[in-house]
Amino acid sequence: MSPEFDKRIPAALLILRFFLGTFLLQWSIEKLILPDAAARIASNFYGVTLPVAGSYALGIAELIVSLALLVGFYRTISYGLSLLIHTVTVVVSWRQLFDPWGLAKVGSHLWISTWPTWGGFAALFLMRDWDTWTVDGWRQSRSALPTDQATSL
């Protein structure tokens, strides 16, 4: 690959990771700031009762995953969990697209817009090894240095 091409891949993945991380981060913050809203969403979309403590627990777990995604920490785990979280949301909320008679609901474009986001999560996961402008990439570059250079930095 050309050096110019090599520089564009990490830059493109950084942009993708930043916006997907921000997307996931806002949902985790909402669970922490508005636990009642999270309970309503859990009831309406997932059909489960979510106590306030559950909203906080999910919010904290999702916050950890979204921050790890934002900085590229443990890429396989954080990118995979991010993809899984979004996949569950997309699959569970499919019924929001159609009414009981199978007709498309007005306003279903919000649900349809989750598919390109899902594609972004899947693409980032598949290309995680090329996403080198990350904490993991930095750690790998440090371990690749000869021992005397790594210690003098």
C-alpha cells in the first residue's frame, strides 16, 4: 500500500470510531441522567421492567464500553460489545417499523436509520486491526520498539 493510503485508513477509522462512540455515549449518559426515561424505553421497546438501579447499572456498563470504544481500548472486546449492544437494540425494536396489519408506521424512519449505524459498528469491528490511532495501537507501537528505546521514552 502507498504511504498516503496507509495514513487515510487510520484517519477514516478514527472518524468512524469517534462518531459511533459518541452515539453510544449519549445513550449511556441518558440512562444515568434520566433513569425514568430508560425504564419507559425498556418497557415499550423490550417489554421488561427496569428498576432505577438497573438503569444506573446499564448506564455505567454502557459508559465503560462507549469510553473504551472512543479511545480504542481492548478493540476486539469494546468494538464487539458495541456492535452487540446496537444489534440487540435494532433487532428488538423491529416491531416499531410496522403496525399490527403489516403497514409501515409513520415515523419509522428513525428505526430505519439505525441500520447504517449498525453497518458502521460492523465495519469498525471488522477493520479493528487497522484502527491504529488508538490506545491499543499506541501500546502495540511501544512494545514494538527495541527495549532501550521503549524505556528512554
